[in-house]
Amino acid sequence: MRRALLRVSSLVTALLLWELLSGADAELWLHFDRLPAPSEVAEAFAAQLTTTVYYRDLAQSLLRILSGFALAALAGIAVGVAVGRSRTTATLLQPLLEVVRPVPAIALVPIAILLFPSNEQGIVFITFVSAFFPIVVNTRHAVRALPAVWEDAVRTMGASRAQVLRTVVLPGILPGVFSGLSVGIGVAWICLIAAEMISGEFGTGYRTWQSYTVVDYPGVLVGMITIGVLGWATSAGVERLGGRLTRWLPGEPEVSR
């Protein structure tokens, strides 16, 4: 209860301070006279909640993020396990992965426009690429960090390579995999919103940019809040799923305060 009250009080204090500074048209180092007050943002939010456009954009962004992220999770885990388990595969794929990985996914927007027949497919591709590399890297490290004695113990009991993969490798790398998934979903949201702003025709990012172009600043903040809530909800969902699948891990000891 005490922690909940502290969290709520910090949020309420920030909102009240924002309301006071914007209402007073304060011009400190920051120009609060240009920033809409929370009351204006709340009115704009309430108005948007009554429109079908808001929910259509919301659904489209969720469809894009879930499609790209699901593909990235499947491909990233498979490639990460293959690179971590096989020296030959690592020799073949790792140079390509290391060359492409530093390139920001949003820089691939022109390539996506050239490659794919529709903007929709290009945006999903950008989302896929942005989530793919964090998942690959974390999965690869998790595979290489597994104690060799685990595999040796199972092999002495006559287990095949497939059985080792199913009973030792995949369960053992789950914490590392979900670390990559958690990072990947956050990066995917960043690149999705940027891609929607650049080449989208609808979606939360596109609508936020459109609000900016027509000088609808409360609408811009409504879009930012929506993006934040969506990002938090999807990230929390990934972490909750990871917690359920790794319940066998020892819990962290509580620190007395």
C-alpha cells in the first residue's frame, strides 16, 4: 500500500506541476507556454475515445507490432540457437549478422519501400528487423553460457542431439531468451512508430505525426500517451509470460528496508 501511494503521489505531483506551469505560461529554460496543459490533453483524449479512427489506428499498430515481433521471435531464437550450437553455422552466418546488426532498423525504410509491394509489408519488415537482432544476440549468449556438464550428463544417459536440445538447451536458455524478447519488443515499438510516421497511412505513429503537422499539440500528446501505454502493456505481457515459463528459477531474496 505504501509503495502504491508513493507511485500515485509522484504521478499526481508531476501532473499538478505540469498543469500549474502550463496554466501560468511559464517561460523558464523550458517553454511551458507552448505545452498543452494536462486538462487540455485529457479533453482531447476523451474526444478521441469517441471516434472510430482512434481504435482503427490502435488495432493497426498492434497488428503490425505483433506480426513483426512474432516473426522476429521465431527466427531470432532459431538463428541464435543454431549459431550458438554449431561452429559451422556461426562461421557462415555471424559475419553477415555482425555487418547488418549495427545498421538502425529505421534506416532500412528506403530498402523496405523498394523491396516490398506495399507500405504495410515494409513496416512489418522494419518491426521484424528491429526485434530480430536483440533476440538473436541474447539467445546466442544464453546458449554459449550453458554449463557443458549439463549436456554431458544427459549424453551419458544415451540422449540424442534432439533430446539434448529439447530437455537441456531450450529450457536452460529461457531466461536469456526472454531478456532478448523484452529488449526486442521495446526496440520494435520505437522503430514501428518511426516507420509509421515516415511511410504509414494509418496507425498510432502516423496519427501522432499528422496531429503535429496540423498544430494539434494535445493530439500529439494523446498519441504519445497511447504509444507509452501500448509499449508498457506488450512489454509487461512478455515479462509475465517469461516469469510463468521460468518459475523454476530461484527467486531473488528480499532485501529488508
